[in-house]
Amino acid sequence: MKTKAVIIIGGGASGLIAAILIAREGIAVTLLEQNSKIGKKILVSGNGKCNITNRHIAVHRFHSQNPPFIESVLQGYDFARIEAFFHSIGVELIEEKEGKVFPMSRQAASVVEMLEYEAQRAGVEIRYDCTVKSITEVKQGFMLHTTQGDEACDLLLLASGSPAAPQLGGTFGGLEMAASLGHALIPAYPSLVQLCSDEVWVKAASGVKVEAVVKLYANSDYVTEKRGDILFTNYGISGLAILDISYEVSQQLAAFAYCELSLDIMPELNKEQLTNLLTHRVNTDSSKPLMLWLLGILNKKLIPVVIEQSKCRAKTEQNLNRKEVGKLVYAIKNLKLSISDTRGFEGAEVATGGVDTTEVNPQTMESKRVKKLYLAGEILDVDGDRGGFNFHFAWSSGMRAAKAIIA
Ligand SMILES: Cc1cc2nc3c(=O)[nH]c(=O)nc-3n(C[C@H](O)[C@H](O)[C@H](O)COP(=O)(O)OP(=O)(O)OC[C@H]3O[C@@H](n4cnc5c(N)ncnc54)[C@H](O)[C@@H]3O)c2cc1C
């Protein structure tokens, strides 16, 4: 077999899977990782459980300026293929709600340990604390300038991830190196991220968690909606529904749109049911203060803002009439919250944007601009929904790159 020296930049999901598959074929692979440990994002993923993939992989669960690229990459790289790989390294998978798939151990640490063991067993040379600063094209391949000296290779896989979560190794470094080699970049923005708000009432409601339907309006136009938990915090709002809607918010904020959320904080009742419930509770002889009356159905910290936004004039239960009840119902189902920003890359699980995928071959992940340069994972302009989709793309694109490098 002709030997080829392969270097992979990045010991994350896509780099590790590629390194293992290449090394299993007896090809010399060196993996350069800037952190003192590999797989830092894997380690904290899925709240420490690692949501490895999803049973229901579909193109519409991903975002990119080039959806056909995603479709091509995922063709044949479905759940079963990822499951087979993990089975081959001894990690068995289990499905939970919404098709989310986890390691049976439900421990992200076990995934990293098993990947690291397999990489070493297969002969991958892992270089820790080694940051690649720049890449130069040379006659037979590439020269990498690293914090541990220069490294040459025939084939190079750039799997250095995105700028999301810099505390775990997220960096613009890989994108800058891709750009220096001639690649176009789609601007990166934080996604799967908490949102900030300057509204005073939000701070006061800090700590309150409710189920809600969250609608996004940009410059007063309806954009989209998500349902799930929301959590008010001292900086703004978090929770699963917020992470899910953050991709669209981030895009709108990047386009300088005014973003406002409309929260239905009682989605289990429709407008009519809520109106009936409130109307039936009205006792026309009661001087019970409105605040106290609402305490029977709403979290205490949310009552002042519901009353304020409803502009309800009634001060006591006996002052309520259908019109005043209607105002309260409207506020409960359309609580307004303006968004000033996202929590940035520090709070984000992923980044939108990345290397323009029109310049990458989706079958091989090889650059169309630079021969023998491969790109995989989140460095590319592909990000997915919450639920295991981001890892799925990292594993799939890493596997494709490995297959092409081996060939
Ligand atoms: C808190 C959190 C939770 C998440 N949970 C999930 C989840 O449950 N399910 C899911 O599908 N996705 C999840 N994600 C997203 C997922 O982690 C990423 O999409 C995935 O790790 C991307 O894989 P990657 O290989 O492209 O990049 P990464 O896994 O980020 O790996 C890139 C590696 O390259 C290294 N590197 C970067 N630049 C250099 C350089 N110049 N020199 C040397 N090394 C370099 C980095 O240190 C890093 O180790 C989560 C992300 C975060 C932050």
C-alpha cells in the first residue's frame, strides 16, 4: 500500500471519527488538538449524556445556504451507519424521546474515552496542546505551522469546528486558515443560544420556568414559533423553546431587525377555554385583589407583567367584566418580550455559517479549491437543530472524508 501522511486538525467529533477510520486502514494519521484533552464538546454535550445522533435524520433539520450539499452528504449516512460505527468501538446506543439517541451508559465521558481508546488502538498519533497557527501549500501537500513546530503532510483534514463555545475550544482559527487557502466564508453567528432582553420585568421574573409557545416577530412580521420550556433569567430568557428559536433570532438580529417574542404562557388552554375558566372564576361580590385572584392560575412573579401588559383597569375581582377578562387572556397568550441580543458564542452550542459548501465536494469532502485538502464538521456552513443533528453531521462528514482519504 502506498503510504500517505495524513494530518487532521481538531480532535472533536468529526476529526476523531475520521482519524479512527483512516488509521484502521494502516495509514499514518496525526491528530493535532489545541486543548490538553480531545472531545471537550462531546464531554459536555446533551447535559453530560451526549445526544449522539437522531433516529429521524432529515435535511430540513439542518441549516445552510446550500441545502443540496447537506442532502448529498447525508445520503447513505443515516442513523444505522452511525450506530454501526459506535457499535464497532463498543458504544451501544439507546433511543429516547423525539428520536434522540444517546450512549446506553448515558455518559458523554464514556463516548470520549471509547473514541480515544479506539484511536490509540488503531495507531492514531494524538498531539495534545498543539495549536495550528497557519497552513502553507507546498509541492507535495501542506506545511503546518504549529505551537509545537512545523509539520508536513500529504493530505490534510480541517476539522477544527466553529467559534461556538470558546471555553471548550471554539475558535475562528480554522475558518481563518480555510480563508487563507482561498475559501469563501459565510458569516458565523451564534445558534442554539440563550437570548438577552433589557426589559426590567424579565429580571424580576428570574428563575420562573413555564411551558410556552414562543412566537418570533421581526420588525412586527411573524417569523416562526416553537413550543417547550422557557426560563426567565437575569439576562433574558433561556430554555429549550428559546434554544430552538435562537437560530431564526440570530439571523434576524444579524440583519438588524427588531426582534420581539410573543409568549403564550398558558398553551395548554386555548383562548376560549382560558376565557371560560377566568369568567367562571369571577365572583361579583368579591373584593379580592386582582393580584391575588390571578395567583390561583399564574406564577406569582409573572402576575405584575400580565396586569401591566393587559392594561386591565380592574383592581378587584368584582370589577372584572368580559372586556377586562379578555384583556387578561390576551396578555397571558401574547406576553411581549423584546430581544436585545443573543448570549453570543460563549453561550452557543453551535455557530451558523462557516466555509461555503459550494466549494466542497459533498461526496468526498475535498475542497474544490485546494486539492488534498478536506473539510468536515461544523467548520462548514452547516448546523442542525437541537436533538443530535449537529453530531450526526460531524460523524457523517468525518466518515465521508475518511473514506475519500483512504481510497
Ligand atoms: C454545550 C454544548 C452541548 C452540545 N450538545 C450537543 C448534543 O447533545 N448533540 C449534538 O448533536 N450536538 C451538540 N453540540 C454541538 C456539537 O458539539 C458540535 O456540533 C460538534 O462537536 C462539532 O464537531 P466538530 O468536529 O466539527 O468540532 P468540535 O467537536 O468542536 O472539534 C473541533 C476541535 O478542533 C480543535 N481545534 C480548533 N482549532 C484548532 C487549531 N487551530 N489547532 C488545533 N486544534 C484546533 C478544538 O479544540 C476542538 O477540539 C453541543 C455543543 C455544545 C457547545
